[in-house]
Amino acid sequence: MNVSIVRYVVARLLQIEAALMIFPLAVSLLYRESWNYLFSFLSVMIFLAVLGQLLSLKKPENKRMTAREGFVIVAISWILFSFFGSLPFVINSDIPSFVDAFFETSSGFTTTGASILDDVESLSHSSLFWRSFTHLVGGMGILVFALAVLPQIDSQSVNIMKAETPGPTFGKLVSKLSSSARILYLIYLSMTAIVTILLWIGGMDLFDSLLHAFGVAGTGGFGIKNGSITPYENAYVEWVIGIGMLAFGINFNMIYLLLIGNIKQVFKSEELKWYFLIVLGAVGLICINLIGYYDSISKLIRDVFFTVSSVITTTGFTTANFGSWPLFSQMVILLLMFFGACAGSTAGGLKISRVVVYVKILVAEIKRVAQPNRIVVVQYDQKPLGTNTKHGVANYLIIYSVVFAAVFMLISLDAPDFLSAFSAVAATFNNIGPALGAVGPAYSYSKLHDYSKILLSFTMLAGRLEIFPILILFAPRTWKK
């Protein structure tokens, strides 16, 4: 383990977090909040800047960065970002409990959207901004942002990108990694700006529009009003957010190809086809199941589309309490929680590409058993899947299932019933937010014991980073030279 390169990169990242706190500090000044709020962000910002400077004074002599260092850097940086990012909430007493603040901040950076707040409207403007801003930062990735602004760590940082970018495969847009990161962030921020403007045009004030756009972009889903999107009672706003969430669930490589005019390659994407087919299928099935529950067909379609878009992209915004829907509709929603959206997007979950590969491997295995002498080739995007890719995808499902089962058993000690425990793990592990039962859309995670909140905080981090960085960080062999 090259500890020196880990120390140096993490130190630079802490300085980035310090710089990011300028934005909520500016909001606090803009809304003329009390000194308590200014101090909460200013003190943490200065501390992080000094700590980062001290840790990065000595540059590493050995700049070699393997996959192991990449995983460790990613895991440590996400934990520290959540830890230090929670301190302003504690200092200004908007969220006095550190455990609650850590849960809320972890939920923000991992773009989960699970909340312990029963009255979100009681927060100050600066706290609301920082809480939603963590979605924007965490959506594309903390390390991707670092690579975009710190090109000097570009040389071997492909291992960082691989460790942080969600999905079974990783590919650069252009030859230089820092340039790829800048392109991704340019697309990401441009799309965020478009959503902000569209919401503003639709009647939201600029502050609300900006914070909701952060949630849409990061597929995070922190609402700034009690009741999420419901209090706005604006069909236009719901359609903008619903379509926006769906757009941010698309692989950003596909969006880049679309922008440069390579439409043919986009239409060849098997994952993209299945993504839209699953959305249409889920909307259709739930609408049929809910006929008779709504007086207006337009309201029915709007609520169902919004909910499906929110859940499959693991965003978590709500316009309807799907916890009160019929059991069949709830099971469809629960299934979508596991699917997630496309690899290379800001969404969580298993990812559509993995789900498609799992189905294809299953079909191939059935054919092989039925006809033992038959050679069955599993193809994806019209290309044969390599043995390593198939094993990697299969192994991920095994590890995913084992971790899920372990967390579920531990949470069951605290949760009031099976549905609440199971869906709470599903909603946090897949970075969705609202679950079912006692932690459904109409409730929060505030009633859980502190140990459950800490466990679910790390479950959110493990889900966002796709398990391996967190497991490798705590493996004893990782730290051997």
C-alpha cells in the first residue's frame, strides 16, 4: 500500500470540500442569517483548508497508484466528505445529533435522499442549500470532480475513476482522463442549468428551482418542503422533474455521443433500449392496477410516471404516497429499487446493464442444460461477453446479496416489521431514499435507533461505491506493504 499517495490525494480532496463550502456561506450572507450559521460553515471550511494543506505539504516520492490505492482513496474520501460535511449541521444546531447529521450528509453525497428530518422546512437557507448541494457534488462523483479540477493527479488516476464510476464497465470519453472528467462535468452542469431554468419558468422561485435541480441532477431527491414535490401542486413542475430524472438516469457516455452527433451508436445501446422498455412496462402495469383509485386519468398517469421515474433512477422525489398503493404496485416499485438506471449515470441500484446480463446468462444456462452439446454465446450490444466480464457481473451479485442479507439481519433488530426492514435496506443500499412501511414516503428514518442510522449510512456509501471500495478499505490485507 502506497500510503503517501493516498494521504496526498485525500488531502487535496479535503481542500476541495473546504472550497465547496464557500457556496452555502454565500447563501447565508445573501439571506442575512445569524452569525451562528456563518460560523458553522466558515469554521469547518478553515479547518479543512488547514488540514488539507498540512497533509499535502510533503509530496509523495512514489506516485505509483494501483487499483488498491484507487479503492482506498475513494472509500476514505467519501467517508471523510460525509463526516466533515455533517459538522455545519451540528454546529448551527439545525441537526444537533451528530449521528443524524452524518446520516443526512451521507444520504446527500451518495444521492440517496433518505432523511431523518420530520420538518425539513425548519432548516435555514444555508443548511438547505448545503444539504441539496451535496447531491450535485456526489452525483457525478467526488473524485471525478477532483480529476476535472486537479489534472496533476491524472497520470495513474484511471484506478480512481474505475473505483468510483458506477457500473460493470468503465470507459473514457477521450484519451486523457482529466479531459473526460471535464466533459462529463460540463454536460452534467449544463443539464442541471436547463432543469433549473425550466423549473423557474414553471413558477418555482430561483432558490427552490436550483435546489430541486440539484436533486434531479444527482438523482438524490432531497425535498426542501414537507411532502417533497406534492406541496407545489404544479403539473408542469412534476413533468419537468419526472422527465429530468429519467434523463439523468441515462449513461452519460450516451449523452456525449448524442451531442457529437453519433446517433447510430446511441440507438445500438442495448441498455438504453431496456431502460425505456422497463419504464414503459412498469408505468403500464401500475396504471392498470390503480384504475379506480384515481378520479382523473391524467393525474393517475402523471403520478405513476413520476414515481416510476423517481424509483428506477433512485432519486426519491415523491408526488404520491406509493406506500398506500395496492400490493402489486408496491412490489413493482420494490423491484425497480433493485434495477436502478443505466451504468455511467448518477443513479444507484444494480444497473440495467447488469440486470440484462443476468437474464441473458440465465437463458443461456437453461439452453445449455436442455442441450448439453450446444455452444451458447452470451452477447451484449452485439458483442460476445468475455469470461472475465461474466464472472465479474456474477460475482458482484453474490457479494451484493451477501452484504444485503447481513445488513437486513442487523436492521431487523430495530425495524418494526419485515417490510420496513427489507425496504429500508433496499432503499439505502440502492440509494433511493423513501422505502415502504414505517420508512415510507409519508415518514422519515428519524425513529430508528442510532446504531441503525450508522449502519444504514455505511450501507448508502457501500451502495454508491458499489461495495468493493468499502470492503477493501476495512480488509486487513489492504494495509500490508
